[in-house]
Amino acid sequence: MEYRAWFRCISDECGKTYELDEVIYRCEACGNLLEVTHDIDALRQISPIHWARIFVERYKSGDWPYGSSVWGKKEWVLPKIDNDNIVSMYEGSTNLFWTERFGRVIGLKDLWVKQCGNSHTGSFKDLGMTVLVSQVKHMISRGAPIKAVACASTGDTSAALAAYAATAGIPAIVFLPRNRVSLAQLIQPVSNGAHVLALDTDFDGCMALVKQLTEDNTIYLANSMNSLRIEGQKTIAIEMVQQFDWEVPDTIIIPGGNLGNVSALGKGFDLMYDLGVITRRPRIIVAQAAKANPLYQAYKSGWESFEPVQAGKTLASAIQIGNPVSLKKAVRTLKNFNGIVEQATEDELANAAALADRCGMFNCPHTGVALAVLLKLKESGTIHSNERVIVISTAHGLKFAEFKVGYHEGKLDGVESRYSNPPIELPPEIDKIRDAIDERTQNQE
Ligand SMILES: *Cc1c(COP(=O)(O)O)cnc(C)c1O
Ligand SMILES: [Zn+2]
């Protein structure tokens, strides 16, 4: 069976199509974003049960490249690419963790966290970047005049792009907002040999500049307006359902900035639905930082209007975005998935992350936004105690050590650290140590 995929304009009135080998990010006819579309009839030749069996067989196997949870679903992602051109570091297969104790603390029996940060560069961005960089390598192998790949980033996209480009031997250029990414995020592309440009502007400013740079088609744009990334990121939906033995959860909470990832999540569920692998859709909730909440405001207006905002400084720096590029895709997803948008303040996100850390997690601030939204919606009764809920954890907490340190030192702006636990500094004397331990034990009683 031959499987095929192509770019298609997301506007149904337009629907213009393009080859995946074209260097194109928006529709030439109407300017809308594109999405990768698959030959559904060809995919339907295999039964849902058989697809499920194929994915399970390949899952975490040593069979290159199918052991990667993205490439294990190759026919649903980029069917035509030669395996020789695939640039993979064994993406996906991340833990879907039953947060039993935290769930008990907040009154939820069936609460799970999808640990997307347990990956090569420490965020879910690897899922999409393996697809994009593989397609670039494929195009170069066919003689396309691509000299470099480039992106604007709030830190994680550039880390992923730099790592995959370095693995493939393709030059990478990354635009970062100066002093607005974490130390770990800054040093990742530096270490991987990318051309790192730290600019005195915010993400939206970097994005505008990288768009200008990539008007020259020899520099390939790697931001999520490039829908190849969405194809890789959508596998998270398939993977989670697979991890639940093909059962669909009730509710998924996902932090949103540029809104590519929520679109990807919806796209994965839609494809499973269209192919009969699942028979219902989950509810999807987008969590935004109150300081950068354009989607929340549009939701509150009943989707009547959308206004870009000037994103304020937020601890959730990877979602500090005022003009999300995938807005239309995200709104479509939320309408199809009974969607909700909720926001979290700096105080709420930091304390939610810390409370969950107390129960054994180690959350990045963006996951903190999702957890804070979970707490709010549980409180308001929007989420019920017996629902199966998955929180998408988008990055590893270790990438955000400054956030953790600041929290436990009580030094974060606008945050009252309710669960701070700073180290006790003592001379190396056993009596003083015993006293300190006794004091803490008493305080906990
Ligand atoms: C990129 C990113 C997000 C936001 O994803 P979008 O697709 O931009 O909505 C959230 N959390 C982390 C850690 C990220 O790196
Ligand atoms: Zn169009």
C-alpha cells in the first residue's frame, strides 16, 4: 500500500495543496497556515486493531527508526521519507505517570501526568523537530538548496532544533529574546554549535525577524507555523491512548503559548477518530499564564474577537507569547473538543508546581500553569473527582532551576512561596543538627 501526505491550506474555502518537498509555510493563495494531510483512504485499508498492533509491536523496540514513538507511527506522520534521512534520537515513549498522592491531596482519583520533558533536549519540542529536520535532510539529499535551518524561540524550540540539526550536520540559526530564557535553555544551542543570536526584544519580536530572514528560501524556517512539526507532536495523542490500552481519557490539560501543541494534540485525536481507532474525543483544556493570555481573552469573548496582547514577563517563559501563530488551528481544536481556556497567575502557577513537587514531581513553570488550572477547575466543579485527567508536562523541571531556587528562597516577584523548603545552613556539629531535625519534626506534627 502506498501512503501519501501533502500540505493543505487550513481554510476550507481555499484548500489549496502543496508538496511536502516545497519550501512553504503559508498558503500562497490566502495566507493561512498549512497542515499536513494524509491519504485517509489508504490508511483505512488497515483496520484500527491492526494499526494498534503495529504501534505496540514497534514501541520502544530496537528496530531503527521504529523504536522512536514518532517514527513507530511513520505511516501516519511522514510516510514517504527514506529511513536513511530520518534524524531521530528515540523520541517519545515518555512516562505517563499516575500521580496518586498529588491526586489524593487535591481530590482526584485518576490523575496522570504525561512527562514530555523526559526526552533528549528536555521538552516535547523533540517530537516535532525530529520530523522537521528529517524532512530537511530528505530535501537536501534530493538537491534542495537549503543552507541552514532557523527559528525564533522561547528556549525549548531552539534547544531541540540545535540538537537535531547538529546530529544531521545541518547549520542552525536561533533567535532568542535576550535574558528571557533559562540558563539551561541558552547553553543547549550554544553547546550544539548553533549560531545563537540573543536579541533585545521578546519572542514576538524574534519571530518577526526570523520570518524576514527565512524569506530567503535557502534558510528553512523551523517554527511551529511550519506544520511538519505538528505532525511529530500529534503523536503524543496516539501515544497516550496507547498507554491506556486504547482508552480515551476524559480531560487533558495542556499549557499553551504559540498554540502549536494544542493543535497537534487535537490533530492526533482527530486522525485516530477518523480511522476508527477511538470512538470519542476527550475534552481539551488550554492553560495560559495570566500575563500572556490572548487565547483566554478570546475564549472569554465567546470566540467573538481576538486581540494580540503584549505578553508580560512571566515565570512560564516558554509561553510568554502575545500573538500566537497557530491561533486559528487552536480555536478549531477547542471547538471540536469541548474546549475550555483557563489562566493562572504567577502566584498560582508557582505554588501549584511546588505543591505537586512535594508529592514527588519536579515541575517546570509551564506545567505549573497547567496544574494551577487543574486546581481551579477542580475547585469550581468543572472537573469532577472521578474523571480521568491527564496534565501535559511540557518540559523537564531541571531546565528551570532558577525558577525553583527563586521559589524556595522566596524571591519570586508576585509569589508568596507557600511550600518553600530552603536548605538549613549549619556548622558540622551533631548537636546542632539534632536540634534542627527535632525542630522540623515538631513543626510537621
Ligand atoms: C513550547 C512550549 C510550550 C508551548 O507550546 P506551544 O505549542 O507554543 O503552545 C509550553 N511549555 C513548554 C515547556 C514549551 O517549551
Ligand atoms: Zn489558502
